[in-house]
Amino acid sequence: MKKFFIFDTNVLLHEPTSLFDFEDNTVVLPIVVIEELDTFKKREDQVGRNSRLVSNYLDELRLQGSLAEGVPLPGGGKILIELHHMDLAPLPEGFAHDKADNRILALTLHYKQKYSEPVVLVSKDLNLRVKADALGIPAEDYEKNKVDPNALYRGHRELTVKFGYVDRFYKEQSLPLAEFPVDPALCANECVMLIDATNPSHTALGRVNARKNCVQKLRLDNPSLWGIKPKNREQRFGLDVLLDDDVPLISLVGMAGTGKTLLALAAGLEKVVREEKYQKLFVMKPLVPLGRDIGYLPGELEEKLLPRMQSIQDNLDFLFSNVAHNDIGASDLEELMDSGIVDIQALTYIRGRSIPNVFIIVDEAQNLTMHEVKTIITRAGQGTKIIFTGDLAQIDNPYLDATSNGLALMVERMKGQGVYGHVLFTKGERSELAELAAQLL
């Protein structure tokens, strides 16, 4: 049976193409939604771009007829703009008539009373969906492009192997993938902990090399970079893939204090400053929302960015003060930053750039949309490596959640690709107090 889907503004701001995702049903846009879209059109961030994109879609569709009467959509069904709201179905006392959400509720309630076909309110606003339920109105979230954060690809797993496998693995440094017939199959660059079935304390760490069709031993037995050493196997896995120049795209996901950013910075400094594999180290962070105007802060660009980038600066200061090598000391950080070899940037101005031969770290990537993640990756020129780090439990972007952010979507879509590596961090190492707070608060 065909349905009416009444749209809230936030669905279109989250995904402009959602207009075309409802098959042969009728998409209804309350006029208040058009009014709200207009208030966002001048913004220079992704929300503003999405607002303008929706307006462009509607402008093309209106050429086919009157949007107030309904026009067909390319994939079937139709779209219409409804001009009436509160006068159609009065809401109970306590619902302010001048509030946009309540005008949408009134329209949805009217459609439910008038038509025999099912009517569904589509909104990413949890509170609006709760109010709709209280009024007996079916409501749902926009479900496309969502993942289950609890079932997110981990990038590593434990494998129990027969007696002798672990010893053989240490001796030969690798074993053919065919000897690990597991379900689901191991992905490219997935990390493994081999556990001897006869002696669970006898283990080995490795990572899938898809090109050689094998599981190979981690390259460093006792890794140490810039005065830090990995404190658990997840950090060992992360460091191994970070130092692999054949893996140009990496994501490190985990709660606060698990060492994601610190390890990425240490690997970046090693590759840029010591090995000179890459020309520069760029460390980027989204200003929530991405592209938000930073002109309201006083000072030059560097001064405007400092409050938001202080956590990156703190990590860099720690790494440089922690090294015990004669060639590099704490005083060299300022020189590297002045020369542009180490550069802390906002993501505001990345669109349109081409960035070759650079080690890029994108911190707090959980606040990015899928489109923004795609934009960043497509800026990568020849020889560039990009690392996304983030915590799905700390999303500040009001249009995203743990199921719909670009970082989680990238993990699910890129897993198995030979150019991509991922490690999910679960063990906090900042301090016992920090880990307890991350788990309980």
C-alpha cells in the first residue's frame, strides 16, 4: 500500500537525496520546511550546501508542474509541498502554534485523519518523534546510510589455532591465508591474535597481507616511537598499520584515552621528520559543524584555531619533550611548525585542494558526514596517507549520531579494501580514572 511520508527539515539537511528514496510513495514537504531550509542557505558549511542542494532539486522538479499539487519523482511516486498547517488539525493544549515542529505535527495529524493510506512522519529529531507517538502519529528516523555501532567492524580478532601453528608462524614469519578458513573470512589488513589451542598463553600477533595472500607477523617485536611504546595489543595493531606505507587510508576508533591520536601523531612524526617518507604532517580537526565561520574569535587564523586545536598541540608537546635522541629535541617543534613541515589546520578550507605526499591526521572524525569524509579522501594526491581518528560516543554535530556519522560509515564501506586498515580500540590507557569515566559516564 502506498504511503504519505511527511518530512522534517533535518532529514533534508542530513541527506538531500532522501527526497528520492521513498519509491512509489508520496513525499510531502510542509511549507515550514521550505522556510527553514531558506534560513540555512547562506551557511558555508555542509549544512548550508545541503540546503542549497535541496533547493536546486525542488527548482528542477517544479518545472514539471505545480509542487503544491504534486509532481512525479524520477524513481516513482511524487512530491508535493503542503501550504496549510495549524488550521487543519488543531493540536492539544500546550503545543505552541508558532513552533515549526508543531506545525509539522499538525499537518501530519491532518493527513492521518483525512486519508486512508498510511501516513508516516520522517524526522531525525528524537523529541519530535516522541511527540508524534504521543499524538498517535507513526514516526521514524531516516534509516538510509546507517550502521550498528555495536556491530562495527573491529579490524582485529582472536583465532585459536592447532598445536604447532604459533611456533611455525614465528619461524616462517607468515602463514598462508588458506590455513585460516574462518567465517566471516579475514579482511585485507585485518589484525589477528593467534592462540595455541593447547596453551592459550602461547600467542602471536599478525596482520593480513592480501597481496601476498598470507597472515604476516607484525614487523616490530618491541616497537617504540618518539619515547612511547604501545601498551596493549590494540595499540600494537594500530602502530603496525600506521607504519605501513602500502596502506594509505586508516581509521582508528575508540573511546577517549585509548591512545588513537597519540599513536597517529607519533607515526606521523616518524614518517615525516625521521624517515622523510612524506613531505609534511598535516593534523586537521573539524570545527563543529565542519566549515563553521571562525571569524568571531579575535586574532589571526593561528590564534583563532588555538583553543580548538589545543589537544593536538598538547600531544605534540608531549612527544617532543619525550624523545631521547640527540638529533631532535623539544625546541625543534616550533621550528618544524614555522617551516610548515608540521601543520595544524582546520578542515574549513580543504575543499578544492589537492594534497600530494603528505601524512594527514583527521582527529575527531566522528563529527564528519559521509560526504565530508569523501571530500577529504578525494583531496589526497599521489603518495598521501590519511588517518581518521574518532570516538563514536562523543559526537557533537547535531545532525549526526553514532549510527549515521561519516567515520562509522567509512569503516563499514571500506573494510576489505587492500588500501584500507582499521583498528577498534577498547582499552583505555590514559589513566585508570579516565578509563572509568569513559565507560561509566
